[in-house]
Amino acid sequence: MLSPFACFVVAQTKSLASMAVLRVSSYRRLFEEERWGPNSRQYSASARRSSVDECDCDKLDFVAARTLNKTGLDQFVHDRSVIAALNDRLVNLIQVAHCFEEENETLEQQIWDLKENLNRQTDTTVSTGNEPVHSLDAVVDRLQRQRDEILCDTEELNKELQRMQNKYEEVAQQRILIQQERQMISEEVDAATAKCLALREQVAIYEEQLASMEAQHSTEVESLLGPDDGMRGAVTVRFSSPDITQVLNVKEYYAQLAQRLQCECGGVSSAKVRSSDGTDVGGIGGSKLPDLPKMNEDGGIEALVSELQKELSEMEKCNEELVNEVEMKEAAYEEEIAELELTMEEMRQQESSLQAQMNEQMDDFQELLREKMARDLEIVAYRSLVEEEEMRLCCL
């Protein structure tokens, strides 16, 4: 069966633990309910580096907090030892006072018995009454001296009690100061917890951004390396745009020339041959033959060939530009991915370091809380002893 104070301490510990859990959950809910804008994920590499560099995690002085915890722990241990020694001394003084009171009651009872015996003896014997009276006066004087000594001891005990009360007030003031320092440290730990949660949320956002950028990068690379049907159609239309009428005329001219040569060799000059477009052409000469040499003389074929070569060179240049652009984008995306991975690795290291330091701080706080509870138990024991003695003295 636990004592009332133990129940009170357990209830206070549970309430502190529940308050800490609620505080952390409130921070987590605050970060989960935060709404990000549509442009919140479009950070540049420089902005991410600046956000990592501007993190306030390095400003947390865990060494100073640990030193402060050590100082508070030493103070609690010292106060507990001092109060325990004072409690032991107070218990001894109370026991001595109880012994003195019992002896005083015994002496008063003896005095009362002696007075009764003296009265009985004075009634029976008158001649021998001087010696008992003399001896009775000596006993009374001795008892009065003992009573005075007891009163002096009681006064000294009261003075000692007053000193202990003053000491208790000083310890209470120190406890208030330590509680204030502990409150400040708990606020710093809460701020560190909130920043750690913010770092976790930032890491999740960066991972999502990295995944989306990788997907976008792969989509753009596929679109650049493998054009779709629309692009093929556009290229086909672009290549089919040159006018090949003159080329067909040249082809027809050479076909007619070949037929004419065959006719001359075979002796058949009056036969007609059919051209590639379905028209009948004479073996020796036709209506279009005089135009083709003229076209050849005017440089039409060379112009057509030069135009086709220009278009081919332009297309080769466009192809080179596209390849260079793809390579540049690949290099930029790879560099950005490397920077993101480096940033995430730094944030993971910071998170692990913060988690380890927070665990150390929690261990220090638990030890500090145990020492504080032990000191509070000593203070409660002192109060109970003082209250019990005050009630007993009031009842006397």
C-alpha cells in the first residue's frame, strides 16, 4: 500500500509525462496541419542550401544545458543530504525531548508522592519532622534544577528548530530557482523537439521533391530521346516540302535520252516510248527536251542540291543543339540530385546528432527528477515531524 505522498508523487509524474506527450503531439499536429502553397516545392538548389545553413539547430547549447543539469543535480544531492542530516538530528532531539518529558513526569509524580508521604508523616510524627522537611526541600530543589535544565534544553531545541526552519526556507527558495531553471531547460528541449520535427517534415518534402524531379527528368529525357508520332509527322512534312518537279523532269529527260539512244542503235527511229508519267514521247525529240538542257544550263539542279544540302546542314545543327541541350539538362539534373542527396545526408546526420543529444538530456532530466523527488521526500518528512511536534506541544 503506497503512502499518500508516494501516490501524490506518482500522480505528478504521470501528469508531467502526459503533458510532455501532449506537448510533442501538439507540435506534430501543428506541422501536419500546415498548408503548403502551390510554389512551396519549387525551391532552387541555392535556396535549399541556404535553408540548411540557416537552421537554428547549431544554436542549441546542449553542453551548457548538460552543465546546468549537472549543477542542479549536485545542488539537489547536497540539499537532500543536508536535509536528511537535519531530519536525523531533529528526530534525535525529539527523542531526547520525549525522554526529558517522561523523566519530568516521573519526577513530578515522585514529588507528589513525597508530598503525600510528608503530609502523612507530619500528621503521625512531630518530633522527627525536621529531617524529612529538610530532605524534602533538597529533593524539591534538585527537581527544580532539573526542571530548569529541561526548560533550557527545550529552549535550545526551539532555537535549533527555528534555525532548521530558516534553513528550510532557504532550501525552498533554492528549489524555486532550480524549478525556474528547469522550466527554461524544458522550453529549450521543447523548441529542439519542434525543430527536429520540422527537420523531419523538411526531409520528407525534399524526398518528395526529389522523386518528382526524377520522374520529370526521366519524362523529359524520354521525350527528347524518343520523339512521338506527332514529331515524326512534323519531320516528315518538313522533309516532303522541297519541290521535286525538276528532279522528275531530269529523270524523264535521262529516260528519253536512253530510249533515243536505244532507238538509234536499233534503227528504230519512229517508235514511240511511254514516259514515267504515262505520256507518249517521241524517240528523237519531244516538246520537253529542249527545256531540260536549258534548265541544266541555268543551274536549277545545282540550286536544288545546294538547297537540300542547306536544309540537311540546318537539320544537323538542330540535332547537335538538341543533343547538347539534353546533355546539359542531364548534367544539371545530376548535379541537383547530388546536391539534394548531400543535403538530405547532412540533415539525417543533424537529426541523429540531435536525437542522441536529446536522449542524453532526457536521461539527465530523469536523474534530476529522481534526486528532486528524494529531496522533496526529505522535506515532506521534515514537515511531518515539525507538524507532529507542534500538535503534540499544543495538546500538552
